[in-house]
Amino acid sequence: MSRVVKRAFRYRFYPTPGQAAELARTFGCVRLVYNLALQARTEAWTLRRERVNYHATSAMLTAWKKTEDLAFLNEVSCVPLQQALRHLQVAFTNFFAKLAGYPTFKSRKRSRRSAEYTTSAFRWRDGRLTLAKMTEPLDIVWSRPLPEGASPSTVTVSQDTAGRWFVSLLCDDVIPDAAATGAVGVDAGLNSLLTLSTGEKITSPRHERRDRAALARAQGNLARKEKGSANRAKARLKVAGVHARITDRRRDHLHKLSTRLVRENQTIVIEDLTVRNMVKNHHLARAVCDAAWRQFRTMLEYKTQWHGRTLVAVDRWFPSSKLCSVCGALAERMPLHVRSWTCRCGTIHDRDVNAARNILAEGLSVIACGGGVRPQRESSRTGQSSVKQEPPGVTQGILAL
């Protein structure tokens, strides 16, 4: 049975000088409206203990446009400004649900430059996209076709730090039903980006290391430029271009890996890793960030949902590396430099392959026994998973090298 999902298709485009100026004004107004609304909501609660919702900020926006200081807000399309208020409402909803921190102000230098248009603010005709306040369609590079008969419901225009322009079209897409059998456990690492329970190891491409010399040259050239000069702005774009190339290669590689795993397996089991804690280790932080485990998990989450697959994240405290996948003996300690070890049952384990097999077994037991995919940390301190039935002494073992 096929599934209809909302899917964004991202393309690069090249605006005319007039379009670039209009979009730059729109980005600035979107950022200003977001910050003004955030300030108004914060002050209302701090001073009067009053909660301000989206409808109240929308009325504020109408009043702001009538003032002399903010009359320039009328020069851009009103739809991106309203969408900014909706995004702020979503940010507060996530904050009250304890899914995110308190919303922060958007920065002119650091925040993402983007604007979102709904159907009333753009014209889609014969494969040509024209935004509000513009007379000419965007010059889009169609690197891949849209789904047949697709009509965008939302258009998001953005500009990255390297100066490249992108447009994202949100359309309905049909995901064909493709049957898949079997399950796979995935162990994330640094030398091997992924190790599968089948024994396959996927080597880490180390995208950042490949361009480290070019990045160092570009950053050194930037450091020598005078602050505020035009040459410094050009040098900054060079640095951003190197970072963009690294990011694009990493994203492309992770997309290919995640798509392959989802198409080949019905059940995928991974570890619930806390990357933000791992990057506190300054010896491994650079390699951990380059691996992008969190981005890979995010891809798996929405792709398994699209294709009707099952994704299980086992407890981060599950001892996958120290547990023998054959006899269940638990080694007392397993330093990172130990890449292979011999269990007391005589089995010689590759550390990563053994971990992937244990992750798969734990994930299948979670599904069979109905345990949660993300057990609470308090129950994990005992050294047992949420579904382990044996007493602690049964799996006690010793490390024999």
C-alpha cells in the first residue's frame, strides 16, 4: 500500500539583482518581526504575568505597520511576516512542552536567513515559481524532477553563509510500498562510521579531515584581513564555501546510507547516543562532529516512517561492547583502545561487530517484551536493560585477552 507524505524538494536558484534585494529586505523584516514579537511576549509575562498568543502578536504586527518607524514593513509581502509569528508560536509550544529551551532572538550575523511563503504569496504555473512582490519567476536549477502533478503548498527561500540561494518546495509525494524482511543492528563509531550486525563495516569518509588543509588556508587568509573591509567579506565567503562543501558531502553520504538501510530492512536498531555530551571530550569532539550521528538518526526517523519500517533506539547505558553476543558474559572493563577481545567461552570478538549484534538482540527483545525504546536513566544505572530477565550474577564474566 502506497503512502502519501509531505516532502520538501530543495533546489538552488540564481536571483536577479532586484530579486536578491527584495529577498534581503524580506529576511530582515522577518527577523525584526520575530524579535519584536518575542520581546513583547517576554515583557508581557515578566511585567504583567500575561500570556500572549499568536493572534495577539498578529494584531501587534498590524499596529506596527501603521507606525512611522516600522512603516517599511509594508514594502515586503505580509505572508512571511505572519509565518514568522507562527514559527514563534511553535517555539513557545515546544518550550512549554519541555521539548526545547526558551526561544532566543534572531541574530543578523548568525541566524539562518529564510522566509516562508504560503500559497497566497506565490504563483506556480507551468513549472515556474514567482514570489509575491516579484514580476519575474525564479531561475531555479531543476536538479531533479518534482513528483508528477505535484503542486507546492509551501515555499521556503533561504540563503546560506556561503551566499548560495536555495528554494524548498513542500509537496505531496507518493512513497511506494516495498516489502522488506529482516532486521539489522547498527553500531556507530569513528574509524568505521557504521558497523552492521551482518559484519559489514562502513568506513568513515572523514569529510572534514579531507578539506582541513583548505579550510586552514582560508581561515588564515581571513585572519589577515582588516575587519570591516570588503576583502574580509570576500575571505569570509571563501571560508563559508569550504564549510558548505564539507556539509554537502556529509549530508549526501548520510542520505545514501540511511536510504539503503531503510529499503533493505524492516527493523533497524540503533543506540540512543548523547552527542552533546560526547563532544565535551576535546580529544574526540572534532571527529564526533564530523560523523554527524544525530543527523543520521534524524534521517532514519523520518524515512522509516515514510516506508513503514520500525526504528528502535536502545538504552544508551546498555553494555553493547562488553557483552558477549554468544554466551552473554559481561566483561568487567573495555577501554577504547581494545578493538578485539576473547570471551571466556573462547569466542574472539571484533569490538564493533559484537556491539552491533548485541544492539540488534536488545532491540528485538524490546519489541518482543514491550519495553520502551528509551528507558529512563534511573533504571539504567543498575546495569540492566528494561527487558533483561536474568539476575545480575548470570551475566557476570571476566575479560580474557
